[in-house]
Amino acid sequence: MQATIQWIMQELQGVYPDAEIRAFTRMIFHALRGWTLTDLLLREEERLSPAEVSQVGAIVSRLRQREPIQYILGEVTFVGLTLRVNPAVLIPRPETEELIHWIITSRNEAPLSLLDIGTGSGCIALALSKAFPHCDTRGCDLSEEALTVARNNALINHSGARFFKADILRWPAFREWQKTDLIVSNPPYVMESEKNEMEEHVVLHEPPLALYVPDEDPLLYYRHIAAFAHEWLSEEGELFLEINRRFGQEVTTLLSQHGFRKSEVRSDLSGNPRMVRAQK
């Protein structure tokens, strides 16, 4: 086992930082054998089978091509849930976990219903459904491939969350919306001109439909979400959004124009303005 770990480090040296390689190693052995870090330390003298050696080699080969390890392994841990992911959906981010934590800790009581707009893997809807088990939780997305992932994740995690196809940019054409107490969204917000600031593996492998907006209209999704929420959010209902760190003030101004009050911007753990909360 120790020889395999050393081989992984050597193969990925110079491609990734050492700390990231160590994290990859832990993830590989967790996927391979279900081992924790403690298991890895205590059982380092064990030998891998030829099939396992082949699996590790294939994973490392794909990592050298900068493919995200979450897509290679096919799963990610998010707020205590194990979620399946593939290139049809974004890989859930730690910042989105922070958004979930804010929603849960800011409420005095559970919402009766909630909607996750642009649900992707279903990570937001499923995490909130776990926190609010009696809530009618729904998620929508334009991508059929993403909805398949979300529905599978609901089954895996024994969640009652439901998912349906709808395009928020054409929301008036959809006739099956319901009034809801809580609306959450992590919509596309990366401007096309910001691609060169992003990590290579994101640009090469994650779905552009879920990431980018035109430079000339960076608030495209927020404008439609605000109009939709004005119509379909319950009185005194709340709206939570993940945002581009450059546009916190612009988003709160937009929400104010659509009748929202008590808009609040919150920074993530890196100090970047990343989340907005507003009340109808």
C-alpha cells in the first residue's frame, strides 16, 4: 500500500500541490475500499489486488489530464450527503455549503415549502430536505441530464425531494409553479471574460450552461429570479442566492426594485461577498 501511495505522489508531482495530492490519495482509497484516513495509516502494509492497482492507475492517468476527481470517482460529499456527480452537473462547492448553513441557522422554524432553482445535482434541495424533513422540497432545472442526476441522488439519500424541468429564463410560459415559502438558487454568474481567472479543470470539464453569463448582462438570471420570486414567493417568504462576488450591491438593488426588503449580503470564509438573503 505504501508503495502505491508513493507512486501516486510521484505521478502527480508538479501537476497538483502536495496537499491536494494527499487529499486525492485519501479520496481514492475511500472510493476503493471505504477507508478513512485512520484506516489508511493503520493498514498501510496491506497489498492491493491486481484489479485495484489497475483502478488506481486509471484514476491517476485521468487526474494527470486535469479531470476533476469528483467526476472520476463519480461522487462527492456535501453537507453530510453522498451525491453522485458527472459532467452534466457542477461539482458542489464549499461556498454552497456555507449558503446551506446560513439558511438553516437563520430560520426560527422550518419552511412549509421550498424551491431550488437550477438544481443541478440536487445538492441544495437535498441538503435542505434533510434539514427540514417535513418541508415540501422541489428543485427545477433546464437540463434533463442534470435532473436525472438529481433524482438518482434523491433515491440514494432516501429523500422526498422532487425535481422537474423548467427554464427560469422563460418562467411565465411554465404553468405548474406553486407558491413557496423559501426560494434558493445558485444560478450561472461567471462572466465569459472571467474564464481566464478560473481553474483549468473547471473550464475544461464542468458544464458551461451552469456557469456562464454574457459580459453585457451579468445579472441575467438574478433579474428573472427576482421577477419570478415576486410573483411566486409567499408573503414574508425568503429568497437566498449565491452570487458573483463583484455584484453584491447590484443584486440587492435589483431585489429592492422588485419589492424585496431586508436584503443582506454575506461573505464566505475567504472574505468574498458570496451570498444574499432577502425577504418579500
